[in-house]
Amino acid sequence: MAVPKRKQSKSRRNKRRTQQTVVMPPIIHCAQCGAPIIPHNACSECGYYKGRKVDHTVKEKEQKGEGG
């Protein structure tokens, strides 16, 4: 098993760790309903993407007005 000959300095350690930051994804608002969404993804609230209905996972019963 390899063992380092010298201790790495705090400067070298910190330089390596600068790349490990967590980046917040950009948030935009849906053009149809105004809900916050991640860019280039269909809206989870209304199911629209670029003005077209594409998401089939939205509860259609709620949209038609059926309660249950």
C-alpha cells in the first residue's frame, strides 16, 4: 500500500476542493401556468413544453373537473 512521503499543504488541498461546489440549477417560469421549472423540461404542473402539450403524466381527471 502506498503512503505519501510528504504532507500536502493546505493550499494544495484547497485548490483541489474548489471544484467540489454544489451548483443551484437555473429556474425559469412556465409560459402557460407560471410554475417554476428547470429549463428544457416539460412543466410538471400543466404538462406543456414550448407551447405544446407533451406530458401525459399530469392528472387528467383534475383538468376535466372529475373529483374521483
